[in-house]
Amino acid sequence: MIGDDARRDDERRRAVRLLLMRPLLHSDRDPDAHRLVRRHADWLREWFVNETGWSLHVGRTVARLRKVPATTGDTTRPARARPADPPFSRRRYVIACLALAALEGEERQTTLGRIAERIVAAVAADPQLAEAGVAFTLTGRGERRDLVAAMRLLLDWSVLRRVDGSERAYVEGTGDALYTVDRASLAAFLAARTPPSAIPATDVDGQVAALTAEPIPDTDDARNRSIRQHLTRRLVDDAVTYHGDLPERYREYLARQRHRIVASVAHATGLIPEIRAEGIAMVDERGDCTDVTMPDQGTDGHVTLLVAEHLAGRLRAGSAAGSPHVVVPIAELQTLVAQLAREHASYWRADSREPGAEVGLTADALDRLTALGLVRRVSGGVTPLPAIARYRLDDPITPPQPSTLFDDAAPTGATVT
């Protein structure tokens, strides 16, 4: 039988993993998860604030982990309204933010058409958006699709609940959608420490820095705590933490405190540390704390694995020749994918052999490998990173199960922070 302490620790690990994957939990959408977080709220608050510097609010209907990323330059895991949807574009992010602002002034119930009117008016009245090249008039079908994608994101995060109608009807001009606004989720959605309206910076980099700025007292203990929290954020949010990506002071601190930091993350999350000379990965054997995985089925999965194997071979060859920093041209990979499409014609979908198909297939594979921390994009190509050297294929024809640093998964947090 499982003892009370073991059961408690297992529940806490499940709660941490749930919050990492979905930092805004609503009791209507995720009743069991919300109930579990409430049960261990005190311990969760203490662990997150001490180890990551993230605050956790747990209310009657909403639990919100206010995540702040370790770095703000990662563009590999954009928001998506639904898993199969295209990633959010710049305009979709703007529309989603303007929709949140519009909902602040709405009644308990509103319509998609009403929200759209307020967004159009907000864009027209803001000269900075015009200077940035953001236009939104709802005259094109593409703009309507962007609006719908933003609404679906807010529906998924329980800011809105659909009462009647559909977004498709609105796009087609045959109807509208009626929503109920969830005030608790709306109030908790923004995770910034500084209200956007109070930020004086006008450039994007300055605004993002102000949104995520965290004051640090000028003491050795405070600076060390900030470093520890930064490292923990990387371990729970990123596929791999490479030593070479860390500032010197952070590498020195990690060398001294690695056991304590890694042990804390492993105990709280159940992720399994794999420590290599180049860095650290926290392995997600369950697969429920991962938002980007290495696919192993279908054409896209097979392409990604074969490209990974090719890049791993290039990295091994470069290392053997004393040149570990390898740059592989995009054109080389596109040529490889075109050749593979002919070789595996009976396994891959038919459109993979169409002229130019290799461009999109290669781009999709590199997007995933970049998000997994296996390659880094550079001018004119990509550089394979050390973790990719663990990929190998047992059978060059049948899509295989890879043996990898990540065991088919990489621990990351939710894409919406």
C-alpha cells in the first residue's frame, strides 16, 4: 500500500505538472485539476515562489500560476488556438490583447460582433499600431479568421464561455456567437508585474523588458536566489539547458549548486534529470508535462527524425574532425528531404513529392527541432546542438522509435505564460 506521505508527494507532483502545462486552471473546465491544486495550495505557493520566483493565486474558481520566462527571446513555441492550428501571428497576438482590453468594458454577456467592433475602433484610434503596420478592418476573410483564432484562445483559457452561435457563422457572415465573460479568468489572465499602461517604453524590446522586470535587492543572497530561480525556470520550461547558453556567473553557480537545484526540480515534478557535459535535460517519461514532442508517426514525424539523424551525423563528423561548430545550409536539408520523398514514396503522403514540397517539410522539421533545443538557426542554415547526437534510426524505412536524450519528450511549460 502507498503511504500517506508518498500519496501526498505524488499529488503535489501532479499539481506542479498541471500548473506548468496549464498555468490558468478553471474549476469548470478542469475541475479535478483545480481541486487538486486547491488541496495543496500552501505547499505549491511556497515551492513556486522560493524555487522559481513565480507567484500562485488559488481562488474559488481559478488557479493562476504567474509564470515569467527565463528568457524572452524564445519564439519556438507560439500560441495556438487549437493544436492543429497555425501558430499565432503578430496580428493575432495584437487582436487577442485588444480583445482582453475590450472585455474589461463589456457586460456579463457579449457577442463576437460586439468585440470585433471594439477591436476595430481601438486599432483605428491608435497611431502607434498604424506606425507598427498593424491594420484591422474586418474587410478580409483573413482578418476574420485571425479574430476567430483569438476568440478560440480565450475560450480555451476560460476567459469566455460560448452560450450560443458559432465563430464559423461569423466568419461566413451568416450569424454571430454569444459569450459569457468569466471575470475571474479575465482578471487573472495577465501575468505581468507592471500594468502595460504604466510602461513608458515605446520600443518592443523595452516594453517586453518592463513587463517582465523583477527588482532584485543589491545583496549577495538576493542575487544568488535570482540566479537559482532563473536556472530552475530553464529546467522546468526548456527542453535542454546548455551550459554554453548561460552567463559565466550562472555557470559557476550551477557548478556549485547543481545537485540541490536538480534534486528540488526532480522531487517537485517527477521529471528525471539527465546530466551531460554540455548541459542538463529533465526527462518527462510520462509525457504529460511536454508541449513539444519528437513525432514518430506520419510523414511529418518521419521527415523530422530523418533530418535529425542527418544533422546528428554531421555533428559527429564535425566533432571527429575537430570542428564541433557545424553549420548545415538549409538548401542541403531541402535537397535531402526531396530525395527522401522519392525514396519513401510508398510511406509518405502523396503531396510530399510535389515540386517545392521539400521547402515546407524542411521548415516544419526545423521548427520542431529548434523548439526541442536540438538545433539553432543561424544565418543561411542551422547548427546541430549536442543533444541531437543521441538520435539514431534502427530502420531507414519504417518510422522508428528514437533513442534520445529526451526519451521522446522534452519537459516544457505551457505555451501561454
